[in-house]
Amino acid sequence: MKKRRLAFLAAATALAGSLIGGGAVSAENPRIVSVDMPIEVLFDARKLASDVKPKLVDGTVLVPLRVIAEKMDSTIALNGKSITVAKGKAKIELTIGSKTAVINGTQTTLLQAPTVENGRTLVPLRVISEGLNVAVEWDSLLKFVWVGSKEVPELNDIVKPTDFKPYKDYYNGGPKGIMDGGYGTYTNATIVELKDFPYKSGPIIYYRFDLAFDQDNNVYMQSIENTISSINPRYYLLSKDIVPVYSNPLYYLRKIPKKGIHFYYNDTRNIGGKYSSFQKIEFIDAGHTIPLGDKRSSAVLIKNPWRLGS
């Protein structure tokens, strides 16, 4: 468990007990009514970039064919509405708009027909798993399509820490100890973008970071972690033109739909709560620290992808 979180354990436990175990939540408290949580395709636990996202149609997940097929070193041949995907002895024959497909010589009926969206062909997930003989899993909880390995890499293997000095000014005016994650004053910063999720840091897997909205259209940060901890992330919202702003963890909104999987929510009311205010934030201090040895450590800063001009 991260040292920075341990400092909050006693207070958080008491607060969680009063909010979760102490009776019904007040009707005045916010309710999450929507989450901007697009389906993502991961190949060997890394996101595949595509200008067209997968989508769910009547219970069937449709995924962009080309980005997955090319990642697997397959060839794609187009002839009008006919599509042929080949890799070694594996072969998939599809027709846009038709539920009939031939997968490795066997005719089969798909639940949904391949379709074209913005010039990209979307096909049922089953086509990839059966046709190219690769492990494929639809994770409805995380909204991940796992292709291949599900072994999430360490953050240090994805993003290398950089010098902390260019980011020090973002912490000006913050509370005492804000630049100490438990290993001494930060010497480095690790800048994380949405494309870098999921990642592992210590014993925790950080799956997602998305925006959620309540009944009054106030914005919240939703983070999903695989952890034994019940302590919400401790975020600070950072911009050079303001002092660091603490983001309140909302324990009564926390969800644990599956053992180890925690959905956490942090509000933005200290900057007004609205999306337009959140768009002015440059970085989110993610509240966990990477020890680098020799009295060196790295802050983890999430680059705000919703910032104006990003």
C-alpha cells in the first residue's frame, strides 16, 4: 500500500463508516448518472489507438478489424463488400452487412453483421477470437476488450520518469508535505496520459481514469483500481495560475462490484464542479509515488486530456 495513503487511513476509515455504514445517504448528496467511459481494445494489455471506438450492439461487441488484425501481423484484402483476413493457415471471410461468415473453412452465422463506420470496418469480437486463434475477452466491468495477454506492465516500463524541476511551480502554495510522497521530496515526475492506462505501480493496478457526472451535471473523476485498499485516491488539481486544489474523495459513491476491483470517485467542487472549470486544469497529481532508490522518488501526474487546447 502506498505510504501517502497510509497517512489518511484513520480519518478515512471513520468517514467511510459514517457514510456507508451509518444509514441511508442523504437525498441531497450527488448521484452519478453518467460516465464518459468508452470501450477500449487492449493488445497484450496495451491500448490500441483507433479513430473509431468499439461499440456494443444488442449485447455484441463490435471491434475495429484493421487495427487488431495488423497488430497480429495479418493481411487484409478488400473486394467490394467482401473482406478476407489471413494469417498463416488461419482465414476469415466476411461480407459487409451480412451475418454469414466463413471462419477457417467453416460457415457460421454471426450475431451482428460487419459494418462500416467512418471508413473503418467493425466486426463481432467472436470473429477475432475464433478466426485468428487468439485469447479474446470482453470485460463488461472495465469496458475493455482484452486481446492476448492480460498481464499489466509496471508504469516504469511504460513511461520513464523525468526531472521534477519543470513541475515544481505547479505545487506553489500547496500544503506542507505535498511534494513528499513518503520517500522524501520528489526528484522526478512521471507524466501519464490516458493511453498509458492500464498500468501497475507496486501492488496496485490502475485500470482507468474517466469523467463522471451527477444529476446537476457536476463533474467527477472516476478511477478504477485493482487493490486491497479501501482508501480513495488523494488527488490534487494542478495549474500554474492557481494553488494546488484538493479533490475530495467521496466514500459513499465508492463501488466494489467484484473482489479487488474498486470504483473510486473524487469531486471537483473546489474549482466550481463544472466541466468548464476542469478544462482549465493541466495535471492531476495521482496521489501515489514511485520510489526510485537512493532517496529519489517520482510523483505521478496525469496529464488532463480534457484540458482546453489538448
